[in-house]
Amino acid sequence: MAEKPKWVIEKEQAKRAAAAETVWLFGLHAVRDALMNPKRVKLRLVLTRNAAAKLEDAIAASGMEPEIHDPRKFKVPIDPQSVHQGAALEVKPLDWGRLEDVAIAAEGHLRLVLLDRVTDPHNVGAILRSAEVFGAQAVIGTRHNSAPETGALAKTASGALERQPYLREKNLADTIISLQKLGYLVLGLDGEAEQTIDEALDGKRDRPIALVLGAEGPGLRQKTKETVDQLVKIPFAGEFGSLNVSNAAAVALYAARG
């Protein structure tokens, strides 16, 4: 039998690794929301007695049998500095489906947020909260060089991770092109752009709109700048770099509202 090509072996290994991947969520709020989410595959629930009492309704809804640990011996594989509040839940990452389906899975004004090398889970968590508030269809990062689904991200998202689609695509430029083919107007946020986001959207707010934000400091990659339909800046914000990326996402989503 001929040996499998290297790319086939690597693809199979990646698939097995993804199937085995789990995430530990922590904190009362994040754990409660995950327990109440029927789409979330839940594996192991570790609680102190105090936390179990506070989460009694969510535990009952989930059908899980918690492991009760002493607060001084709360042994789960999370950062010792994490504020877990006596609650930790091992889960599978959420599967939100195909980009093409998520991008058109709503009526009315379609909005997406794309992230170019935004790796800080606290920033991504805050962006998920803003995306949920402003009714965006999804937040989209990349498989590499973007924040994965983690307990820290979930805690910052304050429940939004369970409700707000967060996709991680292989290539950002290809993702932008796919969205353009679906009719999206793709705008890249850049402090040196000539037009403001309001000016660029004048008369176009009925169109599906995707907003692309880069990491603080480096901003958007050159390839991203070349692929978007237009570069825009946030009005009267001074230098774009002075705005935290999660704050910039909230302002841009507000500016792009229908």
C-alpha cells in the first residue's frame, strides 16, 4: 500500500486534535451560561458547595452531576490566578457552522466583525459583547494569530460567547473575498484613511457590511488593506491607535447601524 501524502497525514492529525480539544470555562457567570446552552457539549463540572448552591437551577437544567471540591483544593487545569469563584466547566468548543450560512442567517441589516491578528482574549471577549449588543451576525478571526476560545475569553464576554457566533477561518483575505461575493461591503478600519466610516456608508446602510479591525499597534496587514473594499477611519477619534480595539469595534458597530 502506498504511503499517504504528507498533507493528508497532517490534515488527519489536525482533525483528530480538533476532536480532542476541550476548553475549561470558569466563573459563575460563564459557567451558568454554558450550562444553560443546549448547543454546548459539556464534559465535567467542578464546583465548591457555595458555587453549587448559586448554580442550582442551571445544574438541574443541564442534567450534569457536579464534582464538589473543597475551596482550598480546587484542582482544575486553569491558571492559578484565574478568578474562578468556585466554578469550572470542561466543554467542547462551540461549532457555529459554515461562514456562508452564518453570514446570511438573519433578516434585516447584516453586520459582521472581522479581526486581523487580535490575539488578546479580553479584547475579543469585549468585542463579542459589543457584537451581541449591536446585533452583528458573527465575530470572525483566523485559526492562527487570533484568540482561541478560552476561559478568559468567555469570562470577559460575560455570557456572549454562548450566544454570539465566533468563527475562526483559515485565511482572512479569502474570507473577505467570500463575503464580497455574498454582497458584503467590507470596510477596513485604518486611522490614516481619508474617509470616515459615516461618509463611506452614506446611502449604503441597507447593504450587508463587514468591519475589519486590526490589533492595536500594527493595525491591518497590507494584504488585508488591499483586499477590503475601502479603508475608513472613526470620526473625531484622533489617532486610531489611541482607541483600544474593543472600544473601536463598539464605536464602528454603532456607526454602521442600519
